[in-house]
Amino acid sequence: MDDLDGSGEGLDTLLALRPRGTGDPVFCVHPGIGMGWAYATLCAELDPGRPLYAIQSPGLLPGAALPRSVHEMAVSYLRLIRAVRPTGPYHLIGWSLGGFAVHEMARILHAAGEEVGLVAVLDSFPGDSSRFTTDGPAAVRSAFLHELRAGSGDLDVERACPAELWAALRATGSAVANWPEPELARLFAVFANSCEIIAGHVPGHYDGDVLLVSAAKEPGRSSTDADQWRRHVGGDLDIHELPCEHRAVLDPEHAGEIAQAVNRHLARPS
């Protein structure tokens, strides 16, 4: 992820990564950090006839309320999608927190009789709340820096104030290193809220197919983790493993493989 500007259209809740195309659009939901720019790496290999949108957390913008649950997030994001795409089929991709959101969005759409196409869950697993810890402020601060690929170095995360967190981001050249402090504070609030809502989320049952991408090199990952989804998925569960850690899933060297798997699913007869 290249350096990002913490202002302007780059923080819009609905981000058009590729607005043109004659095919049905694909909508991607942000991970716990709230930003959707990482999905831009899919553009090179994703079917060029399909528009691609990323949904970002409204909490990145001043004065916006944060969702109190994954369900509330899903309902809100479906309203956003329907403003662009009033009817299905709906094609959804979600990474991390976004994976739980798109599963819930698909469940809601299916229950309402809407047509659901692709549901791609990128390295999200029921019961895996270790990445979204609520074990005190220090754990959330450490996870925040990890998600942004910024080491804590000599920072005392137990006692670190916000200014020290922002300094750690700048010292390690994070993609958000040049953001003004108010935008960094909102980014941290989004992440902390993500930790809370995912820790309390129990997925429902979606009676359709799911493409599950697993980061095989994530510490603690087991080949049996995917089985956690089977009780929540009524259709086929297509498991695709990537040789990377969780935070590298959408890096350019892996995004092409995801896009190709997505293309295969989108090409299936409805």
C-alpha cells in the first residue's frame, strides 16, 4: 500500500477503484483498519469488464457514527451498495473484518430474496478474535501498529499517548505517516471499534456458496481453521490457500491469485 493522503476523496465511504465497465460490479468491504485502498491491487487481474468499488469505514470522516455490531455495519453498507446497484446479482469481497461483514450482507440479501453471486471471504475465521483483541488498550495499540506495518520499537505501548503512536507510524514510514493528527485519531478509533464488534460477533447462516481465502503462513493458522465456516455456509465452501501472512493477503504478489479465483467464481453459471 503506497502512501495515502488522509483527506479528500481518498476517504470517501464508497471508493470507486474502477468505476467503468459493463459487467455486474464487485463491492469490497474494508478490513478492521477501515480503509479499502488495498483492494486496488485486484484491478490488474480482475475481469476488466467489471466495475470495482471499495467500501471504507464512515468513521474515517469527521462526525460520523461507528457501527455497534457487524450486523449494523452490514445493513448500513447494503444501503450504500443499493444506491449504486438497486438489484442483484450482488458480488461481495471482504478481507479480515470485511469477511464477516460480507458474509452477513449475503445472509441478509438471501433472506430478502435478492440474488447473491460471489461471496469471497479473505482470511476471516469464526472464533479467531486474536487479531481483534480487546485485552486492554495496550493490546489494541500494538495491533493497530501491526496492521499498519509499523513496529513499536522502544515505544511503551502500556503508557503510550496518541502523539507517541503517531510518532511511531512516522518513524517506520507507514503509509499513513503523513496524515494530520485528527485523521490518525479517527483511524485509531475505527480500528478500536472494529476490535470490539468482531470480538462479539457470531456469524449467522448463509445458504449459498463462499470462496474462502486462507493465509497459510499466518502464525497459529491451522489447516482445519476453514472448517469453522462450514456450520455458517449452506452451499459450497471453496478453500484457496495463499503462501503469506494475514496482512499480506492483498499485496501485489498475491492479489493476482485472488483475482483469478474470483474470476473463476464469477464465470460460473448462475
